[in-house]
Amino acid sequence: MRVGQESGYFAANFGKTPRLLRSAGFTLAEVLITIGIIGVVSAMTIPNLITNYKAKQLHSQFLKSYSLIQQAFKQMEADDVSLNPSDYIPPAHEQFYLTFMKYFNGATTCGTSAAGKNTPCYDASAVSVSKFYKLFNGNTLSYYPRNFLDDGQFVLPDGTNIMLENMRDTNRLYVSVDLNGYGNPPNRWGYDLFTFEFLDGELRAMGDKGTSYTNLNIYCNKNSTNSLNGIACAHLAKTNSDYFKDIVKNFR
């Protein structure tokens, strides 16, 4: 095609949409259908992504807390520091938790029962039901189990609450951990609150063989009405890889 012919061709076809371009476009209906499909897919996948994220976050916090507490006990043993609260001068439980707390970098003390203190500390002596922790079944943690959290408490820089209980009559030592801090819900045993037991020189997840509470049908069962329901859930959190995913999905 010569120069003159090219000019004539473009002049004759100026403003016309080539067939190829016309066929490559989308109609409004097609765009709306596509957007609708994307919306449906998003509605189906985003909740699962959020659930998986929360589950992985809780699982990571659980393993981290378990490891930190284990390391603290091992370091105390290496330093030849007594791991028996009864060996400390009265009030022995208070002296023990203050010693134990020194093995956690940047820890902030809350006292024993943290009476009258606000978050990030948990006031184990509070009378307001709205401030209590919940059992695994969602009921309110009663006065007796709250005694498991009142022999010393401290908060780590990431917000994790660590609470001790020295069962002086049986010489057992419990360590409970609020993974995401008392200021963050749901504050529920078996969800973000877990209990461990230091037994025979070893930190064990409550519910493990030899610990004080091993019957999972009673102590980690959403249908159980026991006042300690949730105390043994640490065992499942440690041994069941899908535990946190199931918890986040089923406990809204």
C-alpha cells in the first residue's frame, strides 16, 4: 500500500472500532457476573483464611509459652535455685513467683492475686463476673478454680500473662498461661488460657499422664459441667495438630 493509499484508508476508517477490538471487550453483564463469582469465592475462602490465621497464631503462642516456661525451670535448676515453693521463706508462694519471674526478660509483676489491678493483670480476687475467666464450656470460672491463679502473676512484653499456683497441701505447682493477654478475649480455658504442671522435675501439659487432671471427658469437654472444665485442654493443644483450628472454628 502506497503512502497516498494509507492516508485514504485511515481517513475512511477513522472512528470505527476494529472487529478484533470489538470482540475483545466485555459486556456489563459479563463484568457483573465475574464480580459476583469473585464475591462468592471470597465469602467462602476469607473466613477459612481468618480461622487458619488465628489458629496458627494461637498455636505459635502456645508453643512459645510452653518453651519459655520450660527454659525458666531448667535455668533455675542449672543455677541450683530451688524449684520447690515450700523451700522459700513465708509467704513462700510470693517469694517463689518473684524468683521464677526473674528468668523471663522484661517481665512485669502483678502481685499475687493482683487485687484491684486493671489489665494487663488478672484480678483473681475480683467480685465482678464480667472480669472472670470462662470455663471450656463457656460458663464462668467459679471462685475455687480462680484460686489456681493467685499465687503470683506477671506479664511478658508481648502481653502474655503467666499465673502460678502452689498447691501446698500436695506440693504440686501449676503454671497457667493466657496466650494473648487478659485484655484480649475470649479469656477461656482451653482457648487462650492453658495450664501446665511442674511434676518430678519436668513441665507437663495438664492432661498428660501423671498430672493432676487427666480425664479429658471431664476436664476438656464442651459438654462437661465440671467446675474445672478446660484445665486439661493443654494436653490436646500439645498433641493434636488441628486443636486450635477446631477451637477457633467452633467457638465463636
